[in-house]
Amino acid sequence: MKIAFLGTGLMGRPMASRLLQAGYEVVAYNRTKVKAFPLESIGAKLVDQPEEAIELASVIILMLADFSAIQAVLFPTINQIKWEAKTIIQMGTISSQQSLSLKEEIEKRDGEYLEAPVLGSIAEAEKGELVVLVGATQAQFERWLSLLRCFSPEPVYVGAVGQAATFKLALNQLIASLTASFAFSLGLIKKKGIALDLFMQVLRRSSLYAYHFDKKLDRMWEENYTNPTFPLRLLYKDVNLMIEEGREVGLEVETLSVLSHLLGKAMDQGWGERDYTALSSIILGRT
Ligand SMILES: NC(=O)c1ccc[n+]([C@@H]2O[C@H](COP(=O)([O-])OP(=O)(O)OC[C@H]3O[C@@H](n4cnc5c(N)ncnc54)[C@H](OP(=O)(O)O)[C@@H]3O)[C@@H](O)[C@H]2O)c1
């Protein structure tokens, strides 16, 4: 089976490499071609235009930054492609509405569409240990399970297209909120000169503890936001999608609006390419 892999950024590169290791033929496209060169050295065919990859493959995996990147890659030539017998598996983080609109565009051209956004980052992508959340029909889930197992030991069936997109945003909401909460507590501890070890010992024994805190502790305490696995600009995009989704169902989105404002401030400082924990710089008042 030939797979077109569109978007070989931080996550796409290790994911495409998992497919190659599993013996799939991969045709890769990335807007900045040089970023796909490591895949060429392990057997991928690289192309200059997305439609070249799509023409050659029966399955097209999208691992692009956001919906506008998907539009830029897919839409200019969407009417020139024969979609019959082609399946798109959209794996980036987009909203349920965006995912449903893609499904409509592909299905009206007789193609197949499902969504499979992922939880986990580069390390998990390299090991095939992502959590893959599938929004599809049950029959599609079963059909594509062995392929999705390249990325995850046990892909999770969530429901119809749109449901997995929302599920993923519900999880990322926790990334944003936990990071902001922890940043504030660490800020108080730091600025008042209280012993960090003691604070962490007590936190770890309490019901307030989340594994996320220890995972991000060193970065946040040392204020080291280099070598991002998940750049701040992507969390900013996700928080804005959460606001849209929340509004649609009548949720109060004020806390997320504040997070969006803080992340927006970080973007204005030019910190979009830093690790998302750079959100704590804003909370620490490092402007
Ligand atoms: N990083 C993570 O830990 C993580 C985890 C789970 C889910 N995700 C989600 O997965 C998706 C990919 O994440 P990532 O970390 O791999 O992001 P990334 O490193 O920024 O890669 C994004 C990809 O989209 C392409 N792109 C962006 N704008 C484009 C445009 N206008 N036209 C054509 N191509 C465009 C980029 O091409 P260039 O290389 O030319 O810029 C690159 O291939 C995102 O939706 C993200 O939210 C990320």
C-alpha cells in the first residue's frame, strides 16, 4: 500500500518513519522540502507538490499545523484529483467543524475521510506509543486499525468524525490549564524563596498532583523553553479552537479566553517557536 504523507514537521517526520519501518511505501511532501530529507535517506520518495503524492497513493495522511495549512495543501488542486478509492486520514489537531467540513469536501468527490488526532509528542511518535483517537465509522476503524497501529499499540475508537477532534481538544484544554496553574504556583514559590523540593514533596502526596507537573518541572523552574516538542504557537491555535467548540455548546469560555490572551501575549513577544511551557514566562511577568 502506498501512503502519501503530507506534513513532515516535528510529529510528521517520526510518524512517517514508523510507516517506513513497518514496510509501507511512503511518498512524502513537506512545504519546506529540506525537513523531509531525513525520510528520503530511510526510503521515502519525496515530491515537490502535494498533488504528486496524492496521485501516487491510495491513503493520504495529513499531519499539518492547522486547518489553513490543510486548505493550502489540499484545496488548490482538489478538483483535479480522482478521489475515488482514496482515503484521507487527518491526524493533526483541528476542530470538529473543520474536520466535518473536510469530510464533506472529500466525500462529495467520492473519496473516504476519517480523523485520527493524536495525544503524545515526538518521543511517543518515535516509539509508536501515541494515543490515536479515531473518529470514523466502526467499519472504517476496523479497516484502518492495522495501519494506525504503526503509531499506537491500541488506537481508541471514539465515535463518528468530529467526536475524536473534540476529544483531542478536551485533552489539550488540560495541557493549557494545568500548565498555567502550575506556572502560577511555581511563580509564588520562586518569588517568595520557598523550598521547591518541599513544595513538590507535599504536592506529590496530595490529590492536587498531576504527572504533567513533574514532566514539565525542570523546564518551568529553570525557565528553559528551548528545543520545543510542542511549540507554543500550536497550543495557542488549540486554545482558540477550544473556545470555538465550547461556545458552540454553550459553555462559559472565560477562563480559556484569558489563556488565549496570555498565549497571544507570548506570541507577540516572538515566543511562538518556544516550548509551550513558555506560557509561564508571561505568568512570571518576564515581558
Ligand atoms: N508537536 C506535538 O507534540 C503535537 C502533539 C500532538 C498533536 N500535534 C498536532 O499535530 C499537528 C502537527 O504538529 P507538529 O508538531 O508536527 O507541527 P509542525 O512541526 O509545525 O509541522 C507542521 C507542518 O505543517 C506544515 N505547514 C504549516 N503551514 C503550512 C502551509 N500554509 N502550507 C503548507 N504546509 C504548511 C509545515 O510545513 P513547513 O515545514 O514548511 O513549515 C509542517 O509540515 C498540529 O496540528 C499539532 O497541533 C502536535
